[in-house]
Amino acid sequence: MLAGTTAAGFALHAVPALTSVAPVRRRLLPELSGIGRPGHVALTFDDGPDRRSTPRFLHRLDRADVRATFFLLGSLLDRDPGLGREMTAQGHEVAVHGWEHHNLLCRTPSATYADIARARDRIAELTGQPPRWYRPPYGVLTTAALLACARLGLQPRLWTAWGRDWRADATAGSICHDVLRTLRPGGTILLHDSDHVAAAGSWHATLTALPALIDWATQRNLTLGTLSDHQPVGARPVTAPPGRA
């Protein structure tokens, strides 16, 4: 009986993790996937900020007049709060990736709430306003994370296309290929501006790939921007775009 109760409890805890299956998520949960305005693509970065790499992304984005949403780790932001201020001063949006980069399936509800709340509060303190978005480490949601978001006024957002840029063998070409394989107008791109939990130096390939991705959007008259520009407050629910899921 105890084993059954434990198994049932874990199942309840883990059910939202099924949203990590990208094709299913894009088809059935387009808003969670980050599908928004059809003439727009949301550009998002995870796992920063990092003084070694993030300023280079900010510089390249500034040259292209593009703004993005950065999902920050509170523990890294706490080491370099000035960098967080730089990001917001340049017009970028900062959002919550948690305090530490741990898989939430392995965390208790209380630890999950504490992790998310601590990062949210630190970001709000530095920027002067509460963040809007939350993305879990590894894209793995749990029931506890969803309840924490509801209490903290955060909206979970994942992605429709990613560059798999954390790999040691990732190149600018492979990142562009992986992003564009599933990206459609109205989609959300996930990249990383830090190698905090990735192969050392992997961000170099991401930085090199960025101009080509910006050019791809420009050639199709798509606007690259933040999630809040992509999915404005009060926007009507969106549906998955046509094409490959």
C-alpha cells in the first residue's frame, strides 16, 4: 500500500514533465511552447548571466537592434548584479530560470518553491519590477513548479525550437540547422548565453550562429524580440502554426 501511495504521489508530481516532449507540447500546448504573434519570433537565452560571455551577446544583439528574453539563474545573477542591470538597461527582458540549475523532478515541493521564489525576488529587486516568465531547468516542469508559479505570479514558457548548443560538438552550422528545423513564424527560440551547465566554451558557437539566425528572420520579414512582445498581456490564445510540429 505504501509503495502504491508513493508511486501515485510521484506520478502526480511528474505528470507536467510530459510537456518536455516538444512535438506534443507544440501541438497541444502552443501557449506554453511560446507560440505567439505570427509575424514575430521570440529570442530567448538560458543559463546566464556570465561576465565571460553574456556581454558579447548583448553587444551583438545591440548591433542588430534586437532585444531578447534572458532566463537567469539567481545564483549567477547574485555574483554579478551589475550585469543584470546592464541587460535591462539595454532593453532586454529578464526572466526566472531558478536559483540553481537542478532538475525539478528530484526536488521536493518546498525546495522547488524556495528556489523559484528566491530567484524571482532577486530579479525583482535588481530590476524594480517582478519578472513575468519562468522556464524550468532542462525544460522539465513539475506540479510543484506550476503551483509555485501560480503563487508567485509567473507564467511558464518553454520553446518551439532550440539549437542544442550545449554540446561540445555543436557548431554555428549545427545550431542554425537545429533551430530552423522546427522554427516557424510565431515560434520561440531557445539558445544559451553561458556554458554554466554546458560543454566548456560552447557559447562561442552560439554567438557565431546568432547573425545567421537574425538574417533568417529579417529575410522573412519576421521581427525578433522578447517574449512579452511576442505574447502581450491579454493576448488571445494562439494555435500551433501550420507545418511540421
